[in-house]
Amino acid sequence: MDKVFNTSPNLHVPTLYRVEPDRPYRWLARGWEDIKRTPVLSLGYGLFFTLVGYALILGAWSEPWLVLMFLAGFLLVGPLSALGLYEISRRQERGEPVTLMDTLTAWRRNPLGISLYTVFLGLIMIAWIRFTSLMIALFFQAVPDKLQESWLALFTTEQGFGFFLVFSVSGGLAALVVFITGVVTLPMMKERRIDVITCVVTSMRVVQHNPAPMLLWALMLVTLIGLGFATFMLGLIVILPLLGHATWHAYRDLVDREVVA
């Protein structure tokens, strides 16, 4: 692995690494090993957040467009749900015992930074909702009536397909922003008491210096989460903790473990 040193005198960005294009496969393998060491805790997190997803869907099932909004919003703020999983991986790495309380209080290591990043994700989500609403108003004046009554209309009517296209493009752009600015942000804040701006800049530089592995990693995230939804969300019970643990190992491979440079 090649080292990339901090070239900015104003930000204490850690030394970064360039990794092989296929390194994300190793992150998934390590994530799976973490699950096997603590199956109850890891899969318990997956089950809990899957049930949250079910609750969101069932609460708005009669209005398909709302279900889509809820699911996309759930995924945009999803990185926050992995804090406990990062703590599990961190403690396993150090050979320390892992308890549920340890994972539930993981935010205490950097409460200000994590709180500010939560606000940041919330702003992205609000901006995405407003942009989507604007596009709907421009193209349709309002949400098509049929989309408030039938899922079938989403794919069998011209308005439904147009709505889905606008929704997908805007959601994809929001997800891209979250990925670029957050690929190592939360694991980094979880381990080190560093401000949110430095962590976000670090994530952006990780993507900048590792375009091939980051592209593969993003495709893996989309594919696995898509598979989770294709199994009526049952697959997310395993997929969510797998991706959470793998993200920790991605952070470990991409950001130097020494004190920030």
C-alpha cells in the first residue's frame, strides 16, 4: 500500500493509504469474521434496524410514494445506525470483551462530532426531500393521484415511471454525497476525538486517492442493500451488520493508525 501524506497545513488530516482495487472483498471477509465472533450482538443490530424499516413501510403502505421516501431517507441516515457495529469491531480488534451496553454508548467517545455529523446528514436529507418535491412540482404539479393508490402505477403509467426516474436520480445524487463525505467519517470520529470537518475532508480525500476501490465498494453497497430489499428486507438482518463491520475494516485499511499527521 502507498502512503498519501497530508499536504494541507490547516487541517490535521491523517496519513492515508492507497489500496488495491479489489480490497473491498477483503473488507467483506473481515466483516463476516466479526459477525461469526459475536453473532448475537451483530445480527441483533441487523434485526432491530430491519424491524424499523418494516415499521416505516407498514405505516405508509397505502401511499407508495411515501414508502419510497421513507426507505431512501432511512438509507441516507443509515451510517449512524452502524456506530454500535463499529464498536464491536474495534473491541474485537483489541481483544476486549464486547457487551450490548458498550455498543449502545459508543457515541460517548466523540459526542459533539457525532452530533454535528447527524445534523449534517439531516440537512442532506432535507435538501434531497426539497429537491425531489421541486422536481415533482415542475414535472407533475403534484404527486400523481394513482401513485397514492397503487404500486402498480409506479411502473405501468407514464407519470409513475417519470416520478420513479426523478426520485431515483435525486436519491442517487444524495447517496453519492453521503458516500463521498462519509466513507470513513463515523469510524474515524468513533475512534478519535476529531472535528467533523476534518473527518469529512478525510473521507473526500480517501475517495480521491482510491477511485477504483471506492467505486467497487459503492457498487457492493448498492448491490447488497438491493439484495436485502429484494428478499423483503429479511436479508438486511445479515447484510446491515456485514456492511457495518466491513466499513470499520475499510477505515482501518485506508486511514493511518498512528496519531493524526
